[in-house]
Amino acid sequence: MEPILAFSVVMLIWTIGEFISKKTKALVSMMLVASMIFLVGFAADLLPYDLIEKSGLLGIGNAVIGVIIVHLGTTMSLKDLKEQWRTFVIGSLTVVIMTIALFFVGNLIFDRNIAVAGTAAITGGTVNVLMVQDKAADIMKAGGDLGALSGYLLAVFPLLILNLKNLVGFLVTANILKKEALQVKQDYRDGKLEYVEEAAVADPTDNSTSILPDFLLTPYAKLFLLGATVYISSFLSQLTGGTINTFVIALLMGIILRHFKILKPSALSSTDSFGLLMISIMVIAFAPLADVVPSDLLSLVWPIIFYLITGVLMVFVAAYFIGRKVGYSGPLSIAVGMTTFFGFPGTMVLSKEAASVIGETKEEIAVIEQNILPIMVTAGFSTITITSVITGGLIVGLIIG
């Protein structure tokens, strides 16, 4: 297949996934739709096995994973995290507790590699899946034995969990947020809450948020700075002997460089490249699907069910008790914990949906959003963007071969 045709086919699959996601109000994620199309297409020989490689996106994705991670770090404001400290505590501690508990329990039921892959996927996002796949690929190249699952199945396993947990997370959290929205509406009607006029949204092209000279604030210069940050992160990771994953350091450096105004908030937002780079790194996760034999998937059914069910139960218990300790309601605490199942933009979509369904006037809708949306967005950052990358980077090193 010619590269341009392969590229066009991949973009078509993404377009279909995006269309269905919008029609279902993100209940069915774009990733889930794309996964199913790739899985069926490869298994039925409707898609060539080298489709993703031929598209050229695979090479781009492998090169820019770290760039995306640094960008995610620049979306974090230490000031905002300080103001939302209770949300951060609930989200982060929930992920840490889930990681420890699910790894040890999973290690008793399955083998270590399945436990690591399942735990990393259920507590994190695409980055965690890519870290598992990268580690599995390194072991296979060295001729290692990955145990109960072959290399490509160990790579596919966390991807399937990632896609299915989005659906589970949306279904559970949507109902929980509606309960919280009802309470917020009642508090507003009782005079316990007030409507606050919306503040102006900051212009992402405003260069006053950086201390760098203008020639380092062009799109090309920003990409250079992000790439250089990843390279430095890789060097620092090597100094630890690989104990601290490059992506973990890259995320922390993004947060720090934004704080000191070296990198702008949401560093990639004004480069016009974010969409293509995101597609490139997500395509990497789908590459192992080309090697999957449908009958092999049967061996993954039980581990997937285990991690989905146990993950939800862990969130309900851990997030509820932690949240009650710091003064959040039960439903809101659980909703914060559940963001580890989907993250942004699901956090925004579900918050706005709960407000529009429960609020009966424009002001009620606005008040509900003001009291739920900032918490949920911060929660997604605390679980998926920060804590899960750190915990995932640590436990992925436990994969043996």
C-alpha cells in the first residue's frame, strides 16, 4: 500500500471514531471505535498488516511521545493545584492505593507481567499503555520470555483495558455526577451558593506568560524547546539507571518550566501541530493489533474483566473515604476518583452534561458547572496526567523477561 493511501485510511478510521464519539456524547470513545475497526480489519485481512507503519505516523509517534508529555506538564498550574488541593489529594491517593493493591492482588492471581500491564492500564491512560508496550518490545528484542502472554498480547492487553474502561468510567461517573449536581442545585436554591460571573479566558497566543525572547516563542522554537526538554529528561533518566522513567521526568519538567515561565501554559496549543502529534502517538498503541489472532483474545477475557470490576470497586472504596476525610461529599469524591478511567476531555463533557440535565435555568446550569467542572478537570490532571504517569513509570520497570 502506498504511504499516502495508508495515511488516508488511518485518518478515515479516526474520522469514523470521532463521528461516533460525538453522536454518543463521548459515551463510546473514539479510541474504542478505532480499536475495534483496526482489530476486525487486521483479523479479517481487510487492512494490510503494515498499514500503520506505511502511514508514516508510527515514526512520528515514536519521536514525539515525550513532547506530548512535556506539553501535558505545561497544562498544570501549581497555583491551581494548590487551590484544588483536596481534589489533588483524593485523585492522587486513589491512584497510588489502586496501583499498590491491584498489582499485589493481580500478582497473586496472574503472573507479574499481566499484573503490571493490567494495573498500569486501569490506573492510567495512553502514556501508561505506551510504556508497557515499549518495555515489552525491549524485552522481545533482547530475546526474553514474557511469561504467560506473548509479546504482542502483552502489548494488546493494556490497550483493550484502556478502551473498555473509558466506557465503564463514563457510564458510572455520569450517574454519580448527576447526584452531585442535584445537591449543588439545592444548595443554590437554599442560598448556600452564589452565581459568579465568568472570568475572561486567557489568550494562548499571549507571549507575556513567558520570560523567553520572542524568537524563542515561534511554533518552531517551541517544538525545539519541547524536544530539548525530552532529551534532557532522557539523560536524567539514564543517570538513575532507568529507575525513573523518562516520561515521568518529562512531565515534572513541564510543570516546573511552566511555573518559572520558561514554557508557556499548554505549550503546544499555538503550534498548530497538537492534533497530528496526538494522533501519531495514539496510533502507536494500535500497531500490535496487526499481530493478534482472534482466538488468542480469549486468554485476555478474564484478566480484563478482573481489572475493570476490581478497579471500579477500588475507586468507590478509596476515593469515598479519602474524600470524606477532606470534606467532599460522597458522590463528588467517587467522581474525582473515577477520572482515572477517562481523564480529559471526558471530565469536561460529563460535568457539562450533568449541569445541563439537572439545571433548570441558565444560572443554575452555570452554578453547577462552576462547582463541579473545575474540580473534575483538576481531578483528571491529578489522576491520569500526573500520578498515573509516575506510578506507571515505576511499576513498568517490574516487567520481567
